[in-house]
Amino acid sequence: MHIVVCIKQVPDTKNVRIDPDTCTLVRQGVESIVNPHDWYAVEAALLVRDQYGGKVTVLTMGPPQAEEALRETLALGVDEAVLLSDRAFAGADTWATSLTLARAITKLGPVDLVICGKQAIDGDTAQVGPGLAAHLDQPYTTYARRLELVDGCQLRAERVTDAGYELIQMPLPAVVTVVREIGDPRMPGLKHKMRARKQEIPVLGAADLGLKPEEVGLQGSYTQVVRVFSPPPRCDRKMLNGSVEEQVEQLLNLLKEAKIPGL
Amino acid sequence: MKAIIDGEKCVACGECLEVCPVDAIELEDDLAQVDDTCTLCGLCVEVCDYEAIGLPELRREDTEDLESYKGIWVVAEHHNGEVHSVSFELLGAGRNLADKLEVELAAVLIGDQLEQAASQLVGHGADRVYLVEDPALMPFNDESHANVLTELIQSKKPEILLAGATATGRSFIPRVAVAVETGLTADCTGLDIGEDGLLYQTRPAFGGNVMATIICPNRRPQMATVRPMVMRRPGFDGQRQGVVERFTPRPEAIDSRVQVLKTVAEHQETARLAEADVVVTGGRGLQVPENFKMIEDLALLLDGAVGATRSVVDEGWMPHSHQVGQTGKTVSPKLYLACGVSGAIQHVVGMQGSEIIVAVNKDPHAPIFDVINYGVVADLFEFVPAFIKKIKEDRGAPKLHSRRMSGNPKFEV
């Protein structure tokens, strides 16, 4: 059983925010973190490996320093890590990202199961997991909270929906995205931490994956960002004052003016 | 690929260094220099007062016959034939786009026994409904629905396709976009047609701290998922006429490797959170789980949903289905009322799209007050009951009347 987990190193969203007084963008310090949702994907893979045996490889596409994110996952007991890094990868949209990851997975193959977090916190698109499945032409499901193998060749997943859950079954190889109910990420172990520091992490570029520069990064993308701007600021902040009764009265009037249904 | 600095305009003020989330910019020789860690996020472009920074552009290609793609499509989401409200909202947004481009607005319905749903879509503005019916297409299945939609797109060639950014839409639309080899923008909150006739898709990024406008210049259809509760839902006109066109996909398109063994209804709240006009959220300021009753009472009174912060979910006071924030749900109701919520950024990113945010907190320095419209510095144990009482008083007579109408014997005269 070979499981590949795709992770992303993201800027901590805490570092990018609007100053409420000046209504401009501010950033405090540079801190890159492993996308929080991806920890659940790593945990899901380790749970499957613990139960059924096999090997877990963590894969990421990013700048050279994304290696750090991979080492953090090795410290949890992940077996291998691979970094996809190339100047040509910059500016990739979800199409180009999922194509690049899919090529890497094919190269690592045979892979039985690909696990991703439900989305990344910088883009929040949730498109790479399903996109990967399409590029690999594999069945997939999203928002899984429990994974189980049936007869060694079928994956059964409980998929969280808006109203409850669905029980899904599909043949391997397959792709799933998981949610936090899958289980809290384990703590790094001392032995794994030591190994994580030293383990060699192969770095692959576009050419290694058989991709031309125009198939990856911005030039391989179908969408393009044309403008980035601050959201209309909530700079009409108003603090109410007076006694509790007075504030209650003011708030009710303000909300009625705003035509909030039910008031 | 990286951001492009115009040496003529750059004054080396250093503003862009401050904002770069990956620390890719440095000042060298009195000029900002961008290194290869640049992810083309565009934050520096926005912050530069001298318009000295640009992003590289996609090459415009003419390889495809883009002109042969016509019309706006809305993929209608439904549960056993009951159309999801976001689909009506999309018909409202789609109508604006269709009128600007002077093209037809069509809805796509995939499932079984959907005649009733089709007439609902026509009544809300669809000129045409592409109807695909087969018992095997119920219940919803990512793979078969993606296959069918892919075939329909390849056959009828729309220029723009919109779907709801619901759990369902965000799950199966990305597969369709890859299958038809086009771009897809997730979770849009604004759509417009530019002077060049392209769809300009605006969406929040970096947890809603910035907005990005995105285009798909070289591929068709231009595809977007759109956040529920953002677009205005059009009125229903029972007299409206539209064409219902049936489409029969190849039988193999309906086959799916993915089997839905069963569907279990667990809780109503998650759905309610995403769709409610009012969300009342409780945080650690409630002190003990029993006090959530007060939050539930207020939510009930306003026909709203109950939200919770991560810390109270972690404490086990509320199930995770109620959690709003980075690892929970993103909500954008008309009114978000946060009670005893400190306002950690991980919470704020899940609710800052709300139209009006009100916070009640006894700490005047709580960060939640940075993102509010109306702030109340008060003891929530005094404020919330007083607010509930006031709303009830305010409703006064009509409330009594409606209770009598509903047959509550207490108010019989």
C-alpha cells in the first residue's frame, strides 16, 4: 500500500491582514506554516498505514524552503518526502498545480491512495484534490472523516455532507480529501525527529516530470489574477454606549434600519 | 515567473517588503528586487503607491475557436428535486451577465424526475433548461454527474458556467473543469463582464483578508463557483416561458466507479449555518456549556443558526458542525452576532464576509471589535437576555396575532 499525501506550505494568514484603523494591508513577520488542513491528511495516511501496512510519501510543490514543511511531516513518521521545485512552477493556478502533482504521483507510482487536506488556507479553493483525481483519471471523494479498506482493493469512506454523511465506496487507486474529524495529528516522535533532520529529500523540476515550461506555473495556467485589492473595509465601526438598556435599544434600531429579517 | 518592478517608478520606499507573505522582496541599489520565492500573489501590487509593480500576464492565445462558445449556464443543485437556493441566486447573477453579453441564460438539471424543478428554474429566469434524467443519476454522485456535465458542455459549448460554492459544487465542478480543460475560479463573491467581454471573477483570498479578481482569457467555458447568500435571488414569475431541452448522455457517462452506499442525515445545523440570514455565535465568554441555551434562544427568535468558536467546540460544549472559522464553516449571513467571542483571526476568517457584524464582549480591547459594524461592551449575561426581551416587546401585538392564528389556545379570544 503506497499512500501519497499532497501538502502545501502557506503564509500564516495571521500575517496578512487589514489594519482596522488605516484600512491598509499589514503583515507582521514572515512565517510559513504547513497548511493546517494538511495535517489531517498526513494523519489520515499514517492511520491507514498503521492499520494496513505500507509506505507514506509526502509531496509538495513550492520554493526550495518548502523542504522545511516536508521535514515537519517526516518527524511524525512519514516514510519519504519529495519536493517539486522549479522557477517555472511559480504562479500556477489549480489546473497547473494539479497537473504537476499528478505527473509526480505517476512518476512515484504505483500509488494506491492519494490524500489531500480539504483546502489550503491561502487560496481556499479546494480544487486541487478533485483536479488531481481528474488528471489521474481516478475515482475520488471529498470531505472524508473516516477511511477503511475493504478486501484490500476498495476504499470505503464516510464523507461529511451539509446534512450528515454519505458512505462511499470506490476501487483503488483513488484520491480523497479529508476533514479534521479524521483525527488529531499525532505528536512528533524523537526517533522520527532525528531522522527528519537528516533524511534526503529528492527535488524534482519540470523537466524531471516530463513537463515543458509552458505547461507549468503561470504559463501553464488557464486563470490569471489581474487585480488584488483590500476588501471594502469595515471602517464604519461603531461602538455603542450607555446602559445595557440603552445599548439594547440602539442596537435593535440599527438592525431594523439595516432590514435584518425578523426584526 | 515573478512580480515585475518598474525601475523608472520604484522609489525604494519598502512598502512592498512589508506586505510580501513569502519575503521575496529586498531593496538593492535603491530598487525593490523580487526573488524566485515570489508566488505572484499580487499583494505588493496593491500596496505600491507608485504603481511600480506589475504581474506577468498569460499569453493570449487564439488556438481555440472561442467565439463558438455562447451563453451563460447555471448548474442547478438540488436534493431529490428540491432546488438549492444558491441556484436561484445564480440565475439572478447569470441574468445580469447574459443581458450584458446579449446571450441566453440556461440552467442545467441532472438527476431524475425533475420536471417540477425545471419549471422553478424557468420561473426564476432561465431561458432554457438542459434536463438530464436517469434513475442512475440519483442520488448525487460526483463522478457520474461530472461525466454528464462534461459531455453536455462539450456538446453545447457555453461561454460561462456558474455553480454554487457548496460542498457539492466545490467537490464535483473542479473535476469537470479539468475534464473540459478550462480554468475555474472558486468561491466567487463578485462577477462582471469586462470591456473585453471576459468574465471578471472576484473572490476572497488569504482567508478573506484580500480580494483577487481573476480572468480566464484563453479557454472556454469560463467557470466559477459562487458563494451562497451573496447574489440577489430573483423573484418567481409563474408565467415565464422557457424551453426545456432533454439531453441523453452516452450510457458509459452515467456509470460511476464511486458508489454511494448510503446517505445518513445527522444534523441540520451545518446546512443552516451556511444558509441562515442570521448567525448567533457563542464563545468562551459563555463560561459554561449550559449558557449556550441563551445563544440558542436568541438564534431561534431570529430564525437564525447557532455558531460556535473553535475553543468551545474543542471543549466539547458544541459539536463541530457548529464551528465557524478556519477549520470550520465559512458563513456570510446578513447579521452575525458574536457573543463572548474574543475574535481570533482563525475565527474571523470564517465570518468576515457577513453583511453586518455585531459583537458583545465585556473586554473593550478584544480583537473582535476590530472587525465589527456595531460593538457592545457589556456583560453578555445582562445584554443577551435584555436584547431577547426587547425584541419580543418590539414585536408586541403582531406576535400575539400570529400566535392566535397558529391556534395557540393561550391566546384564543
